[in-house]
Amino acid sequence: ILPEDIAESIFQDLVIGIAKGRGWRIAHFRKVRVLRKDLSYYYETPVAVDGKGFPDLELVIGERLIKAELKTNKNQPSKDQLAWGECYKKLPGVEYHVWRPRDWKLITSILE
């Protein structure tokens, strides 16, 4: 069981670590730091067209494809994230999950 207040970035690293250890191929698109005119920074994931809300992880092994949105135990998926999930749920052979730290036992069994 993971700590209730674990940061999403650490949770993500743990999911990636267990998946890599079990042979999954994984894609994740990291946020980049963007400089504003006033010299302050913000972070965004550079995506185009309908990319907003794209799942955090894509995992592939054999004939399995998982799209996973990662959240802390308190956060909820955005409208765009839910829209992607609804699209994936309609595709045969694609597994879509919203995973939270409290789901750790389930996650490890899914990635088995």
C-alpha cells in the first residue's frame, strides 16, 4: 500500500518502474517549462489538435494496450481526460484506466 498523500510524479515513477520490470513498453509525454514575457515560468505539455487531456501513460506488451490516467487519491480527471477515456472504452482491445495510489494492488495485478 502506498502513502495516502503520495505525489502524482512519484506514483507515476512507481507505476513505470513496475511496468518496465515486467516487460511493458511505455510512452509518457513530459511537461516542459515555458518562459513568460515577465520572466516567470509555467509548465505545459506540448500537444496539438485534440491532445489536451491525453492519458499519462501508454503501455504495450504482447497484444495488450493500456491507456492510463494517473491521479492522486484526491484529484479528479478533467473533462478532456474523461473524453479520451470514453473514446478508448469504445475500442476493442484497448484497456483504459484511471489509477490512483489506493489502487496499487489492482494496478500490480493488471500489469502482471
